[in-house]
Amino acid sequence: MTQIGATSRPAAYAAAAAVVARRDAATAPAEAFAVSATPPVAPPTDSSRAREQLRQQIMAERGLDMRGLYGMSSQDRIRAEAGIMAEISLRTRQAQDRARAELRGLGTRVDIRV
């Protein structure tokens, strides 16, 4: 059975292959240079691992270890944990502020008007 106005399948496939070949030929020079308009982005850091390393560092500065925490009374352990968490938050905030200050030097305004 045939339909009026329908193209045969081999002709349609040949036309699609020609379009793909033209597109590949047009993009080959750009791909050879591997130029990208987007700047490279640093991979995200593992925040839980960084936070745990910071926790270990703070505990070492205070002369504490996990065994020492478990040996404390409950009130002393709560106070020590609260102090460690507050110090982690403070240092994390300071690091974020330093990162923001570095970015401020790159530019402060972006005009998105059309």
C-alpha cells in the first residue's frame, strides 16, 4: 500500500543522514579546538568530610578525643560538644566570608537588562 505524498523510507533516511553529516562537518572545527564559553568550575567539596576534619582539628586543639568525651559527665560532654559546634560554625562562616571577599573583587554588578 502506498500513500499519496509519502516519501519512501530509504529516501527519508538518506535525507536525515545528509543533515547529520552537514552538522558534523560544521561543528568539527570548533570541537577540534575544544573551546567552551563556560568557565571551568571546581568540583564541589564534600562538606560532611570537611566538617568532620574541622571537628577533629578543633578537638585536637582543645586536647580532647572521643574517649575523653565519653569519659566526661553528661553536662561536661554537652558543654564540650556545644563549644565544638560553635567553633565549627564560626570557622565555616569565616571561610565563606573569605571566599565571598575573593569573588567581590571579580565584579559586583551584572547587567541582565534586555
